[in-house]
Amino acid sequence: MESKVIHTTEYNPTAEEDQDQSIIRRIQRLTLHLNPTLPSRQLDHLQLLTCSARAKISVNAQQLSDYMRGKHRDIQERVFEYFNSRPDLQTPIEISKDEHRELCLRQLLGLVREAGIRPFRYVVEDPEKYFAIAEAVGSVDMSLGIKMGVQYSLWGGSVLNLGTKKHRDKYFDGIENMEYLGCFAMTELHHGSNVQGLQTVATFDPLTDEFVINTPNDGAIKWWIGNAAVHGKFATVFAKLMLPTHDPKGDSDMGVHAFIVPIRDLRTHKTLPGIEIQDCGHKVGLNGVDNGALRFRSVRIPRDNLLNRFGDVSREGIYTSSLPSINKRFAATLGELVGGRVVLAHSSVGVLKIAVTIATRYSLLRQQFGPPKQPEISILDYQSHQHKLMPMLASVYAFHFATLNLVEKYSEMKKCHDEQLMGDVHALSAGLKAYVTSYTAKSLSICRESCGGHGYAAVNRFGSLRNDHDIFQTFEGDNTVLLQQVAADLLKQYKEKFQGGTLAVTWNYLRESMNTYLSQPNPVTARWEGEDHLRNPKFQLDAFRYRTSRLLQSVVIRLRKHSKTLGSFGAWNRCLNHLLTLAESHIESVILAKFIDAVRSCPDASSRAALKLVCDLYALDRIWNDIGTYRNVDYVAPNKAKAIHKLTEYLSFQVRNIARELVDAFDLPDYVTRAPIGMQSPAEAYTHYTHYVGF
């Protein structure tokens, strides 16, 4: 197929330029004939979809939704329908902190005891279903989603994942039916992301066969502990396990372990002796979650309360573990807690779906200005507005498929416990959680701005969505720290590549074609600007992976250079911004690869064409946003950069034409989006909005 050259009224090529383009097209066609593997045969059929790019795509929102929502659609609809049937459990726009906390507890109790949805059993039996419930519950009220996560994923998950059979037998039923409301006490006032630096201590007393939990200083007070301020009865407390020895220097530090510590009486709910609990107070958002601070003063717990999957202490005070070192045990412990990152990444996409749905529907509804003496036009018909929202809509789709793949990988990992897959999920969950939550946080403000003054009304939800979601960037791992974990893993994989080791699945492209990606750009292909070429998935994926490979190679050289004078820590800090850019670039490559797979796998032709359009916009928008990097290494010539920019704007226009169908495919009922300006029926939007203020 001959490539099409993009022409617009802004650009009239000279005869010499026309001749250059003709030569380039001929070289391109000859190259394709001589090397048919250049556009991967697996992706050929996707290129054919570009033939109809100039016509408006017809898409059936219901068929696209069926493909998007997948096998757990029913459980999500059960959640939605339950809360729709209980107006008394719906969160009002104005509510005090204390009222919100009690409402959140009643919401969760209702979901479990009345609606009969038991999320805890799915943590073990079907993680994919648990994450689907979490996304739906977070759509009802983000505070409720977090409270459910604290109870079942964090407190409950720590008992299941870090404990053994005796703990599951004792606590499972109470956690599931919410008789045993609990906390996850890891973060301290002075330590959050650096879990190995926690200062709380648990010293074994062989005379009484107990552990003694102590907060040695104010910096070790457990802080921001969900469920602690009001409702919690137990806490999983992370502390350094200290064993008495005959060494006159003191105790033996066995590293950070997890312990079940009762904090309130089960019958009276009074705080137990030695436990001090303070309320962390009003927060920027998520005020339905009762965050508290915990101090322990010589709190004694039975030896059996040690969650002993990776390390145990005998009655005689002898420590045993199947893992040989503190670092190995620590890594295994944290490796079992990645589910929190998975659910945050997945739920963040759910938040973005709501915001983009509201902003898109309002932008189609709202009319403003227009040609002289003619009707006003929709604000989404303005190119500037398309530039704000359409790449964001494309990103929602990209993130949906990427996080869905992460959930599937996590579920598989929990079943097979494959060590390589565990490493893959750990790095991927860290990167996607950081990338997606940061993007969503920025996008929520853009969505608010795109709706003008009406976006500022609390009833239209952007304020609460933005405030409640903001902390997603911090908890379960600060995003900057998580991106450094991804970069460190990339460096490890790079080293493995050149030592003949086996690469994890996520890094396959480094093994398969690192030499190709690190080779000098082809001066001919650097000038190709035809639409078929730019919309070829192979070109897009190669561009993403080339950037990542260049960043990886260059940061390795820089780290080696600076290590000689600054040491390893100093060199890392000197290259930190470079490392963060590398991690983000890699995650974008993974996201695009999963999106391309999803397009290829879509069985419905019209839905596949729509997804291809959206995927192209996602890819080219990301390339254009970092066009300086590609220009600096001559991967993209000036004419090609200009063509990418023009095509990105045109694809935004094309996506605008099916924007209503694309957001409808998220299948979010009006009683879930709960924003008058974002209702499915344009005729009802202003009516409901004016009715809210009393007209």
C-alpha cells in the first residue's frame, strides 16, 4: 500500500519537495518488498484499518463495552445496583468528617452483610474479581474503596499472605464478616517508603513466651494508619524482631517482621492497656477513612501473633527461616504486599474514567461562540479543547488494558508462585501504580478546567475526585520511590542481558532486539512521513522502545562515570532525574504494547477500528510530547516531526467524532457518575443541574 502524504492548507510543498517525497515513497516501498518483516506480519492487519481513517468510524458502544468490561461486569453491576437502591447510603456533597466515617462503615457493612458481596474470599480465590469489586466500590465513594482495601487487602491480606494456617483459621471469618476490623500499621512518623528503617521494636521475652511491642521514640509512632482512629480492633504492626542473646552488646536484630496486635477490646471497644491512639484529623480528601496514630508502650502479645510465613521463633527463642538473610526475608515480605499497588493502579483508571466521562459529555453539550450569524458550536469542536481531552480519553483506554493485564498477571502469580513472575509483577505494579496515578492526578485538574465554572461546582464532583485521589500518588509507595525501583530493575535486567541471564517477561524486548534499538537511526526511515507508516504499530512500538533503550544505555554510562568519584549512592542521586525518565519511558512502552495486543484481540470489527484509532492517538501523542528526544538523536527528521504533529491533531479530531460512544462504552450509569453536567442524556443535564440549586 502506498503511503499517503499529509497535506493541509497550511503547507504547500515545492516541486523539489514533491520530488523528494516521491523518492522516499519509492524507497519505502522497495524496502518493504525486500524486507517484509520490517512491519511485523503480526501487525499487518492493523495497518489495513488506516485505509478508512479519513471517514468517520461507526462504533457500537455496547459491543465495545462488552469487550472492555469483561467477565466481571456482573459483580460490578451488583455493587452499583445495591447502592442505587439505598439512597441512605449514598455520600452527600456536604458531610462532616465524623459523619463521613460512620457512613463509610455503614456502607461497607451493607455491602458485605446485606448485599452479600464478600470481597475477602476473592482476595484468595479470585483476585481479578476482588479488583473488579474494588474499582466499582471506589466509584461509589473513594473513601469506601480505601476503607475496604484497608480491611481486606491490607489487614486481611497481611494475615493471609504473611501468616500461616493457624492465623487463617483464627481470623478469616472475623475479618470477612467485619467483626474483626483491622489496621495495617507500617508507616511511621519518620519512616514511610524506607520500610527497612522502621524503628518500632518487638522483643521476644522467653520467660513469658511473648513479644513486647515498643515505640522507642516519637519518630517511631505509627502514622496515617487507616481504621485506627475509630473503628479498628486489631493491627498488623511492622516492627524489628529482636531476640535476646548472650552477647553483652544487646539483642539480635532479625529484621522487620509483622505481628498481630489487638488495639481495642472486642466487647467494649475500649483502647487496650499500653496502646495510645490519636486521631490524625481532617485531611485534604478521603475523610471517610479514620486515619490514626499509634504508640505502643510495652504491649505484650502471644508468640503465636508473629505472622510467621517467612520466619518463626520457637518457645526457646530460636529463630528459623527458609530464607537465608534479612534482605531475602524482607524482599519476600514486601513481595506479598504488591496487591495494594495493583488495586491502586486499577482503581485510579476507574477514577479517570469518571472524570473523563463527565468532562467529555459536558464538552459535547456546552455550546459557545461560532461563525458570525450562525448557531454556537460545541466546545469540543474547538481544536484546543480536543487537545486537552482526546489524548486523555485515549490514555484511559490504554491504561485500562495495561492494568487489566497487570491484574491477570497478579492473579496468575498468586496461583503458581513462580519466582520470575513475582519479580515481573513487582516491577510492573510499581511502575504502573506510579505512572497511572500521577497522570490521573494531573488530568483531574484539566478535566475541571475544561468544564469552566461549572466544573467548580461541588455537585459536579471534580473537587472531591481530585482531593480523594491525590493521595494515590503517595500511599502504597511514593511514586518517585516506585519509579526508582523500576529503574533499578531495568539496570539489573540490562546487566543480565550482557551476562547471558534470563530476562523477565516485561523486559523481553531488551533481550530480543536491544542491538536493533541501540543502532544508529536510519536516515531514510527518519524522514518517512506517510500516514500508513506513522500509524503502523511497529513504528510506534519501535519508537517507544528505542527511546527506552537509549535512555538505559546512556544512564549506565553516566552511573559508571560518576561512581568513580561520588560512590554508588552519589552517582544514583546525580543521575536521578535521568533514571525517573527511563522508568516512565519503559512503562509507556509496556502500556502501548498491551494496547496494541488488545486492538489485535478485539473480535468486533467496528470496535477494533475504534480502538486502533484511539491507540494511534495515544502513541503519536506520546511521541510528539517527547519529540525533542527523538530529534536530538536524529530518530525523527524535521519533516517527520511536523507530520506527527499534524496527524496527532487530526486523530484528536477523529476521536472527538466518536467521543460520546467511547465514554458510553465505560458503561457508567448516571447514578455512578453523579454529576448533572455529565449525564448520558444531554436534554436532562441542565434540568438536573438547575434543580439541584432550587429552580
